[in-house]
Amino acid sequence: MIPVMPNKGLEIELQPSERTQLEQWESAHGTPQQVALRCRIILRAVAGQQNVAIAEGLGVSRPTVQLWRKRVHEQGIREVWEIAPGRGRKMHYAQDQRDRIIKATLQSKPKGMTHWSCRLMAKAQGVSKNTVNRLWQLHNIKPHLSRTFKLSRDAKFLEKLTDVVGLYLNPPDKALVLCVDEKSQIQALDRTQPGLPLKKGRCGTMTHDYKRNGTTTLFAALQVLNGKVIGECHGRHRHQEWRKFLRRLDTEFPPELKLHLVMDNYGTHKEPHVQAWLKKHPRFVCHFVPTSSSWLNLVERWFRELTEKAIRRGSFGSVPDLNRAIEAFLQAWNQNPKPFIWSATVEEIIKKIDCARVKMEQIKPGSTQPRGKKKRLHL
């Protein structure tokens, strides 16, 4: 037996793997708070803190610290995760019934509908809607939510992906990386009636119907280094407007800097007149993202900021009003720009895409049954 220290308490020795396990439990999102607190107690004890210091630092009593020192010393870290059954009414549904609810949620659909709701599933299974809701929360199932996606079929996907991600993670010296694109068909929508402003206890309101007052196109270039954006609005998005925007970029930056442009495969970007202009200006180096991969262009992320914070809730009586709102947002953004930091590596992206590709090849759309061999996506 290890002797009890008068002030410090029982000594606890952990293997590296046990210490790592405690740290993972303590930081995991789904760990119960009582378990996370026990982990903090033991980790501080292992670090050499005394019982009184641990109790004061974590806001618990000294006997609590002594109790968990003793349990882990005698029985190991498995005791940390043990949770005593709580008070109140105990669960009265059998495990097989709970399994049926989860299986029905994942592998079936209500008649004539695309997904289950708590009430529909409760009625079908003969339980309460609260029971279904608790089960879905426990298994992190959210039938009401969905996400859009599309896998690129670009034959040079890997080559283009490596090129663009390489620019983000390891930008070239004496050069600037600009993510460029146009946000076309931005509508100047005017609400048919004035809405109510935001107030305590009530969100702002706007009518569901609107009047269209024309459209504008925003050409924008996001500087990856500092997050600043250069933009200008035009009535159309032809190659003439694109060349005009390129000429502005040419004058915005010192002539000795190379400008690496990340852009998509829109026809305007590869129009013969544009290509001829680029040949006469070799400081511009074009990097095209793969088809159906707009997520790879960081300026698309900035377009979302513009839409959410300046356009979606706005009311514009004319296209000039819309242009002024976009220009005001640009000026406000550039006063305190926030760069978007790219962190994903090529390997991580390919791993996710391979996983999605395998699932798409195995599951037929609208069915849970595997299908036969199909032509593999070109990645």
C-alpha cells in the first residue's frame, strides 16, 4: 500500500494511455458534466496539486476530491465514467422497441412523405412524441435537416485540387493569391409593405411578397493574405466586364507582384479575348478549381457574408440602391477584414470524397438497398 500523504492525498500513477483517455473524456462534447469534473480532479491530482488547491480551483469540496483520489487509486480510471442511476421515473420501453424506432427512422419513410416527424413516428410506433424526441437526441438523429452536396466529375480533379490547396497552404513568395468570381443576378427586391423593426420580445418583420426592380452583378477579388475585398458592380457579366475588372486588379497592386487568380470554369473566364489579354499581362497566373467545386474558392464564403448581412433582409427600390448597399458593405468589411483560413489538406479532402463516392456507388437514390457496379467517378 502507498502511504497516505497528510496534505497531498493518495498518490496516483497513470499510464500514458490512461492519462490520454482522461483528457479525451474531459474535452469531448458529449461527456456528462459530472464525468468531466472527475477527470479534471484526477488530472490535477496527477499533476501534483494538493486536495485543498484542487477543491478551490474547481469549486468542489475537499471530501469530493479525496473520494475520487481514493477510487481511482484503488480501482482505476474506469470508475470515473461510472454514472449512478438517477432519481425519477425509469425508462419502461424495452430495448427491442427502442431499436425498432431507430431502425424505422433510418430505413423507412412515412407514406407519401420524405421524412419522419416526432408525431408521425410516435403514432406509427404507439409511443409518445417525447419518447421519440429523446431517442433521436440520444442517437443524434435529425430527420428534419438535410445538406446539399455534389461530387466533381472533373477528369483533372486531383491535379486542380492539389494546385489550389497548395496556393492556400503554401503561397508563393513575392506574389498575391486572389480568389476571384462574379456574383451574378443579385436582385434588387423591394417589399410591398414596410416591415416592423426589431424590439424587445419581437424579431423584425418583412412581407413575404416583393417587387423586382432589376439585377446587378458583383465582380469581387478576395485577398487570401489579409481578407480585404476588391469589388465593383456591373449591369451585365460578359467578358467585356470581366476584362475591365482584371484591368482594375492590374492597377490595384504593385507591378512587381505576381497575381495568382483562383477562379471557376465559367465561360467568361476562358473567353478568347480574355485569354489574349492575359497573355499580354503575364503577371496574372490563373488557377481553375475543378468543376462543381465552388467550395474550393474562398470568395464564395465571402459572398455568403454579403448575402446574409447586407442583401437578404434589405429592401431596395432600385438597382442603384442595391449597388450602394453592396459598396457600403465592402467599405465596412475592408475597415476590419477577417481572412478565411484554409486548413484542410489534399489528403483529408480526398478521404472524405472517397467515402462519399463509395456510399453513392452502394446506395441507389431513394433506396437503402445496394446496387450493382457503376462507373467510378473520376477523381
